[in-house]
Amino acid sequence: MLNVFSVDVEEYFHPSEVQRTIHQRRWSSLPSRVERSTQQVLDLLAAHQVKATFFLLGWVAHKNPKLIRTIAGHGHEIGCHSFAHQLVYDFKPGEFRSDTIEAIRAIEDACGISPKAYRAPSLSITAQSWWALEVLVECGFTHDSSVCPVIHDRYGIPGFARFAQFINTPSGTILEVPTATVRLSPSRVAPVGGGGYLRLLPYRYTAAGIRRINEIDQKPACIYIHPWELDLDQPRIASGFVSRLRTYAGLRAMESKVRRLLTDFRFSTLSAVHPFPMKKALSQKAVAS
């Protein structure tokens, strides 16, 4: 079974937990570490001959276009992770549109590629911000991977479908690809999508979850990581016990876990695993025109 491997490219000061401490106006004054940590990810993927989807923060693309060209030059799929890493449900629709367009332009300027796949910061497309999918369609996106069908204090749509499905909006159709989860009971779903779950929990938890999705559900799993999760020397600037736990716990073992994932399972890009049918694409084009 071919699974989705995705990377949310952002600096160590961009995660939502860190933004409780570091305001956006301070970002430009902080030392950048994203190029080195992203290169670690690129090297791991190259060693295992895996192509992945890189969801790029527009702010990073604007500040470091060379990195974006490097990612594209390795043949990876280019996606969008917003411009300023703000939670979608904190925006009004017009503000979200502006942030998204700014991100698209920054990515296009950096590498000449217009992203067709989107992932919201902190998976923040929820029932409260469901309107965002229509905005994404209007901005030319065919894929979204911003939904996790779990209960969480920041994200999640409990009861949402666990696997890829087409979502019809007034402006057209988009393919929603939720991050990986396993069903524990008729009413309980547990996340295994990567990120903090991969860092905080034993590797066998994630591996067993992917195998269960592949073998029992007969579906691909959508896994994600962040480059800063491989950066052991990053400044620990998040404050508060919970924020520091969510951000820094498990960093030391993360690279070896990613290496094992790439060895034990087959991965590719979002669009390779979940192609957008030509019929749908033509319909989208008609809507856009």
C-alpha cells in the first residue's frame, strides 16, 4: 500500500504553541534554522528514494526562496501551508483569502510552481471554519489535508470521514485527505498521523496504526512531520509545561523514527496517492473561468 508522506515546512518559532510566547513581529529578528532542518528531511527522503508533499509556509518561501527551489529541484510536490501560520478559524473569510493568495504568490515567486494542495496551520479547518474549503477551491486548490476526525483542544472534526473524500462547495469540488487515524471502537478514533504523535509515542504505536489502516481498512495513511522536529539544537522558546511538552518532547528520537517509517512502509506524494480525476479538474476549470 502506498501512503502519503508530507512535510509542513516552517521555522521553529512558527508552531502555534510557540506563538503563545513569540509574536509575529519578532520573527524576522530570530535566527533561521529551517534550511538545515529541511535538508535533513530531504536527505532522509533521498536515501529511501521517496517523493513527498512539502506544504510550504509562504513566510518561509518569501524569506528563503533558495530553499523552496531546492525542494522543488528534488522532485517533491509543492503545497501550501498558509502565509503566516495563523489558525484558519481566527480569520474572517476575506482575511483567509488574502493570507492564502499571499502564500501562493510567495511560493510561485520562489520556484515558479503554483501549489494545488493545502494544509492549514495546526489542522485548523474545523466545523467552525468549514467555509475555508470554498475559498481554497476559488484559489485553485484541488486537494486539502487540514482535517483530523478527532477531539482536540485546537483542531478536529469528530465524526468526520477518516479517509479521502470529495467535498462539494458552491464554487466547486476539493479532495479532502484527513491525516491518519485508527478506529478503536464505534465511537473512538485515535490519531496516528505523525508530528507530535510520532514524537511523543513509541514507534510501534505509529507503525501498528499504519499497518491497521493499510491491512484492515485497505486504505492509505496520510503522515506528516515538521523539519524542526529533527532539530535537536533549536532554542526552547515555548513556555508552559503543556506547550513545551507538545513542542519538544521526543525530539531526540524523531530522526530514527522517520528513518524507520521510510524503511518499513511505502510512501509518495499526496497527488500520487490521491489523484484528482480529469473530469473533476475540468469542472474546476469551468468554475474558475
